[in-house]
Amino acid sequence: MLGLIDHEGRAERVTRSIAKRFRFDSEKAGEVAVHLGDRLRGLANEPGLLRRVTMWSLLNWGLEIAALFVFIRAFNGSVDVVGLVISFCLANVFASIPITPGGLGIVEGIYIPSLVGFGLTTTTATVSVLSYRLVQFWLPMIVGGVCYLSLRFGKFALKRAGELKSLQRYAVAGNKTRTSRYEWAERNATTDRTREIPLPKYDPRYGLADTDELPVTPMIEDSRKESRDERRPGN
């Protein structure tokens, strides 16, 4: 993360080199590195947002660990908190590798031997993990499937000729162009990156802030002159 923020050029070159070695598209890989650097730098410039993101992420992970612990206790299992956290981290690191949808099979294959290594019996670890994954992975899919069917059939069904027409157009175009998720993110960039909402002037000594609260610098003075010129009659 620090490399992407402070040494974006170096991170881009390293990413392109690795992509070439594994025969991936180096141009797209470089664009991904630049995009990630932009987003991380924007996050670092907003400490309040960074604190909120960190807090909610930790809360989310804490609740998932607590849910797994509840399932282990439900089957009379007992495991050390440190071992539980390590197992959780290992499973989620391997689940982030896009091999199977949602890490299906990989998460279970990491959880069970890890928990057994930290003191659970094989039977207890297997039943606990499978029950946890049933609720954590499969239950939302079942609920989502029911919600989807409710939009296709019954009194809540959408009129596909109307409401879904625009979605159909996007889906057809996406299948024709085979756009990756990264290309789509670049093409449909947020308003701060497309400059539809202009960002304030940036002075590296002070960061992003209201210019009225900053000492007058040549950069800020120029922007104020431009603003005054725009407000003059005839412009």
C-alpha cells in the first residue's frame, strides 16, 4: 500500500514486469496499479474517511470471527482466540485468490486443518466450519435467489420491457466487448476522477483544504484571481 501511494511509478513498473513474466496484459496491469494508487492516495488524504473505513472493516471481521466461534461452541468445541484469528486470516487470504467463487472449497480446506492444528477434533472442526459456511456463504445466496424470483414473478415482478430495458442494453454491450472489471472502473470513473466535480487546489504543504483557511501562496492567489475575473461583468 505504501509503495502504491508514495512510489506509484515504481509500483507500476514492477506490476508490468510481473504481468509480462506470467504472460498477462502488462498495460492493463499497469493501469490497475495506477488506479489503486489514486484511490489509496485519496483515502490517505481524508483521515476521517480512513478512520471510518478501518473501524467498519474491523467490526465486520470481528463479527465474522465471533460467528465462527459461536458455531464451534455449539458443537462443544473449544479453541484459543489467537488460533481462531489466525485460522480466519489464513482462510480469507487464500479466499481472496480468484480461483473459485467466494473461495468455495478453499476456505473450508484452510479452516478445518488450521482449527484441528489449534486443538479441535477433526469431527468438530468439520461440522463447525461446514455449518458456519452454510450460513455465511450459502444462506445469502438462497435469500438473494428468492428475492430475484420475486422480481420476476408475482405481484412484485418488474415489467422487463420497461424497467430492465437499460440493464439489458448494458448486459449485451458487456458481453460483446468483454470488458474487465478494471476497464469498467476506469470507463465509469467516479466524479472526482472525471473532474465533473472540480477538486480544490492542492498545495503539498497543507493538503486538501478550504483555501480561505490557508496562508496565501502563489498557487492559491492565482486561483483567487481567476475566480475574481470570472465574476467580472462581461466574462
